[in-house]
Amino acid sequence: SRVTEAVIARLSEMNKLREMWISECPRLNDSALARLATIPTLKQIALTRCNDVGDEGLSELSRIAGGRLEVLGLNRCYGISNRGMAAVGRMQMLRVFSLCFNSSVTLGGLEHLPQVRTLNLVFVGDCRRVDQEDLELLRQMMPGARVVGEGTGWQMR
């Protein structure tokens, strides 16, 4: 990956950036995500295979950008656990959330999602510790949202 601290610093200065899609970036870690969260216009962020992003980064993302972030994708981000899902539960403007191919999150982590009253689309596909019964319980907890349990998750255009 060619993403360095200097690149992250330049990206964080882009005051008109609304959407960001980062894939297979091993250098993107919690502190880099926190720095990207400071972009004041950022509304959508999709991370795929960013394995050094974890619960601490999600907590910072929620603290800094949780009041404006509308779309969050965390597919194949293996550092996310139930603790990080508590931070997602504090993102009060979130409309779309995707967490696919995760091996740590359980129903206990997904139970934070109903706190986000604006969520209307949730992808939770191929998460090892989430079964169909868990998905059905989540659907019952979120009657106003569409909860999808198969597929590869949400992708930006």
C-alpha cells in the first residue's frame, strides 16, 4: 500500500470530500481513521480489508463524525468486535451500515444498532458468529430497517 501518514494528512485536509472508499489498505489504522474523521463534510466511508482498523478507531470515528456520518461500511475489517459496535450505536445520523465477513461480532454487538433510529439498511453477511436466528432477532429489534444477512454488503457506486 502506498498510503502513508503524509497521504492521510493530505486527505484529512480535503474540506469538500463527502465520500471515501478505502480498500486493502494495511496502513490504515485507528489513528489514521480518527484523522480522516475530522474531514467536516465526510458523510460516507466504506472500508474493505483494512485490518488495522479496530474498536478504538471506531470509537474515535463515532466521537468526531458520528453526528454527520450517514453511511458506514466495514466489510472484511477483522479488528472490529462487539466493543466497536457500541461506538456504531452512537452514530445518530447513520442510514446504511455494512459489516460483512467479520469473525468477532456477535448478536451482543449487533444489539447496539437499534439505538440508531435513522438506520434503514443493515448488511450483516457471512459473519461467523452471527446466525440466522440472530438476524431474525435483529430484524425484530429494528422493524423500520431492512436487515440483509447474505451477500457481500453495501458498496459505493
